Amino acid sequence: MWGNPEHAANLLPIQTSVFPRPSVPPLSGPVRSDIQSVHFIGICGTAMASAAAAMKERGFTVSGSDQNMYPPMSTFLVERGIDVTAGYAEANLARQPDLVVVGNALSRGNPEIEAVLDRRLRYCSLPELLKEFFIRGKRSLVVTGTHGKTTTTSLLAWTFESAGMEPSFLIGGIPRNLGQGARFGGGEWFIVEGDEYDTAFFDKRSKFVHYLPEVAIINNLEFDHADIFRSLEDVQIAFRRFVNLVPRNGLLLANGDEANLAPLLDVRHCPVRRFGLGESNELRATGIVLKPESSEFVLEDARFEVPLVGELNVRNALAVAACARHCGIPDARIREAFASFRGVARRMDVRGDAGGITVVDDFGHHPTAIRETVRALRVRFPGRRLWAVFEPRSNTTRRNVFQSELVDALETADVIVVAEVARLDQLKPEERLDPARLMQDLRATGKPASYLPTVDAIVEHVADGGRPGDVVCVFSNGGFGGIHDKLLARLRA
């Protein structure tokens, strides 16, 4: 149906004479037009710093504070002339800012938050600020899902940028083509990675409910974030709230192969189009060719190739192609953008080769993400022995909710190493991931598996057991003690 961009007219289009593009109304609610000064608590987060810089560019007086100040964001803020104070203190609010933006990681007990509440200062979350100052009046494309959000959002933003549409964007990673994770410009499009994590200590709704979606993409839906969701049903409720925000002249693009999404898609308030690999999808990828350096697929009458590896990235690119077509970008421009896309830092990111061993960095921390990444690495490095070095660091993988799922995911590698479970002492014994049982279950699959507490121990283990041709993929959603550079240095030695 969408062989050409003009086929989007067969749907309810994004912009019609009945539903014209909205103008920007006066700000209301938690943020109003009389604001001149803004203070950011927790300013050194990537999104917070980018928003602070954008507010300063718009003429606001901007200040901020943070407990942990380090490059690149501290340097970024200094270069833009933003006054940043190290540490949190009530004195940081002495200038009585018109608005205080509260970071997601902060909670009651923070001295600045307590002062804001005591003095009844106007405050909001970062998603609220983005909604009122940057998204409202634009055409918002929101990418959501348990996995693949960052890659999909990055590819979508680059497709619009490559097509000359100068989008604003907010992405939870660094797309190499764009060089930054956030940009707030004057174009009509705003492309945002919609996180299902909660908004702030005073707003436990998912962040994505603030982003005014005209086009909503849902890549997949699984249980995650065990610190804020109790069950898969809770996650589905959060996504259902998001789906309910898509306007009747918008579009919901959803993975039709995802069983957990199916109950959410029987809606009548907006058009729904399912994408995927199965025959029941209206937007189906066929003719798939998985190659070591790229992936190809056919969408209706057009073939696309993207320099990303694995079936997971076919799905990501399929969602982008469907969205870009709907928004009027011709297939030729989509192909050009795909061909020139250079990926995202920390997504199957080759950090180097030493001693004949390739070291790969990946942000994967959910069992499904780990399993799909290993499958993709098998395509990228055919016939090579694959190590999975995993740090259980997220609030979910530190818990036992994925005790068996981690076995199924990690055993797809040839050699497994699991690092010490982060902050395990902060969990009740009955909630904790059981490392001993994890090792027992992994070894029962016939795969060599080791639980090693420190980065140095892991580096020595890989150096002793590795052999030329091996691929070592490090899975972590944190810095993991600089393990990549340490491992490469040891292998060179």
C-alpha cells in the first residue's frame, strides 16, 4: 500500500485541512511564559545538559548543580557559559529561579529538592520542560519499546537530517552521524526516544507520556525495570497510556510480531499499522539478506539496505522506513540515509583488535537484547568463537526475575563470563540474582562459564583463555570499570 510516499494519503495523513499543524500556544500549567531564569538540579545528565544549553540559547538565565561533574557534559556546559555548582545545597537556589527542573535520578532528601518544596518554588520534570518549551507546536515522532529504541531513533533522526528536514531530536545515545544525543532547533519535526522509565520522584508515569506523539513507534514490549514495574501487565498499562495519546490524525506503528503488544493494538481512535516479518503484518520485510556488514530487506516494491547487522536491525530499519514514508520522504532519500548511517556508540561497537582478538562493546542488559545481539554477532563474525562478558548492573538483572532467562540468553555464546552483581547488598536476599545457580545452570549447557568479581580478574581470564580469532563482546549499561581499554592493553602486551 505504501510503495510510494504519496500512498500515505490513503491513511489519515499527519497534516490535513481538517487538522492543521498546531500553532504554539502560551505556556501554561507547570511552566508559563513569565519564566526568565531556570535552574537544573542534576544538570550533567546528557539530556539535562542539552536542554539547559538550548534554554540559554533562547535567552533564559540558566544555572545548575550536580553531584558528579565530569567530561564530556561538564565541559559542554562550561563552553556554553552555564553556571554549574558542584554538589547540592540550598544556597544554590539563592537567586530564586523562576523554574526548577528536577532530574529523574533525584529524590526526597536532596537539599535542593527540600528547599524547592519548602519555598513553594515552581518546578517540573525534564520531560515536562521538553513538552512545553520544545515539542509543543512541532510534529513529534516518538520511538518506544523495550529494545532497539536508541538505534531506531538515531536512524530515524539521520534519515530526516539527510533529507534536509533539520529535525530536533533527543536520543539516549550518541549517533555517529549527528555527533550528539540532543539538538533543539527550529524545524517542524521533533524525533525523540520515548523511555518507559518513570518521569521524576513526583511523577511516576513513564517519560513518553509527555512527548505529544503524532507518530508513535513501538518496537517491542517485554518486562523490564523491575524497580518500578511489578509485572508485564504493569508495563503494558504504561504503553496503553502512551497509545491513548496518539491523535486521530496521527499514526501508531507497532511490531505486529510481538505477542505482548497485540492486546494494545485494538484501538479505533487512530490509524494502526503493524510492521514485522510475519505474514499478517501490513508492512512486512521480505527478501531478507543478512550479511556481515549490512542487512537488506524489501518493503512492498522497494529494496532497502542498511549497514547494520542482524535480524533485530532489519526490524529497526523497517520501522524507520515505514515512518519516513508516511511523513513524505521518498524511497531514494531513505536509501541514501541508510547507506550513509554510521551507527550508534555502544551498539555492537568494535573497540579494537589486539592479539588477533576483537573486543566489542554493547549496551545490552536485557536477556532478549543479549540473545539477539549474539545472533547478530554470529552473522558479523561467522565461524569465530564468541565470548559474552556480562555485567549484571541494571535494576532488573541484579534481581532474580531473569534468573532463567539470563541462562537462555548467555548460553548462545561459546564462552561466558559474568562479573560481580552490582550493588547486590542493596537488595533483599529473596530478590537477588543467584550467581552460583547461574553458573551451575550455564555449565549444565556444556558451555564454559565463570563468575569473576573484578575487572582485573576478567581481563586476566580472557587474556589467558583467548586465542586468535576470538570475539569478546562486553555487555553492560555502565562504564564497567574501563574494561574495554584494559582488555585491549593486556591483549597487546
